[in-house]
Amino acid sequence: GHVLVWHSQTDDAFFYEDYNTSKKLVSKEVMTARQEWYIKTVVQYVNEWEKKNNGGKHIIWAWDVVNEAAADDASSTNYLRGSTNSTKDKKPDQGGSRWYQIYQSDEFIVNAFRFANAYAPKDVKLCYNDYNEYMNYSQGLKTDAIIKIIGAIKRGSAQNVNGIQVKPRIDVMGMQSHVGLTFPTVSAYEESIKKYLALGLDIHVTEFDVGGATTQEAAAKVYLNYFNVLKKYGKLYNGKNCIKNVTVWGINNENSWINRDGKNHPLLFSKKGQKYYTNQSFDSIMQAAK
């Protein structure tokens, strides 16, 4: 389920007094109440739907609780979206975060995982999801930033939620994994996998695709290299945690969000007329899976 808290896709009025953007941003206390109401409403709606329509079986077996809260230009001190040079005081559609503008800390992230734990079934996994999750260079220490966010969630205290003491819960790191021909390197990507597994979390690869491949052959080579790594840390991995799920971000090349010019080959199927065909990238995944 994508997603409960995201700076980008929350209506701006949600953060203002009387839901009126001509007024002031609300206080932390008001925002926390609104956040709890929203998470409770959405999650309980799904829970009830599953009971009535699906025999209680989950149609949503994992929630992306918080999405993209780490800044691309994260430093060791300012690492949350909204706290850095490129995001401070910016509007959400310009890369800023109303959540950070109100809280000035990671409190809203910790709260979100506490509320999700309070209202989601205990067997539904709770996930933090982000992109460039493998980026850890001088221009942006994003992997370090995500690790700090996860640490804050795991250290979060039990607080009263609807009359019950509830701690935040996080089970999964969601690696979006929009990779290119040369960025990141496969070895850098593998290092980030190992860092997240070391935190005691499983990994879901949530949005895998390949950018910048102008030939199907080039894309297929990238898919083979990455899926060999994903297989290495999959269900046969002997660590406590592993990669449990891989989702490819779209179906066919022609409809991909990164193929607007029609010259790229990001996905596993190609479309000719009204028919879909597996392509060489699909074959690469089959080769890695043998």
C-alpha cells in the first residue's frame, strides 16, 4: 500500500488552520491529530474491506508508511527533506516538506510508524520507502540519512494511542531502485543492501527500472547484473533478514515514466500494436533466477 505519509502528494490545505492555505500552518499538536486521523481512517477502511470482501485475507500485506523523507543533499547534520539548502522553506512541489516545516524534526516520521503499528494488523509489514537509497557521496549522504531515520523509528518510545501504549514499528526498508547504466555501480548498490539488512530489516525492492538504456541489449545487461545481486540476498540468503519482494515499476517500455522520448528500454515487456511481448530484460531475469 503506497503511501500513508508523503510530502509530495498531501493536499497543501491539510497543513493549515481551518484547512485554508491563506492562514497559518497548524501547530505540531494539531498536525499530529490530523496525521493519526488520516492513518487510522485509511488503514481501518482497508481492514474492514478485507473482512467483508476477501475473507479477512490481506489485499495489502505491507504499507509504505513514510515515503521520501530524506533529502538528496543530506549532510551529517541536516538530512531530512526540508532541512537542507535545496529543500529549506520550499513548497512541496519544489522539493520542500510541510511536515518538516511544522515539526522541524523527525517526530512526524516516528509518529507515523507508531500510528501505523496501532491500527494496522500485526502481520502487515510496515515500510520506509525512498529513492537514491544507494547514494552516499559528498554531494548527498542519503544512505546515511535513511539509516538515521530508521534508527529514530526503532528508538521511538511507547506512547498512548487510543488508550493503549504503542511503540513505533518498522519491518522493511523499501529500496525504490531506479538505476541507470552506470549509476549507481552494482557494488555500491550491494553495499547499501548490506547496510539495511544489518539494521534488522527485510528489504522490498519497490520500484525497479532501468534508465538511460537506449538499446534493449544494454538494458538486459543491467537487469542481469542487478538481479544476480538481488538473488544473492533473496530467500536463499543465510542472514536473519533478506530481500522478500521485488516490484518492477511498470509493465512495458512504451508506457514507462522514464521513456517519454520513446528511446529507452526500462522494463520487461514491449508493446507492438495491442500485443505485449517479453523482451531481453525479461530473459535476463529468467537467466538470473535459474
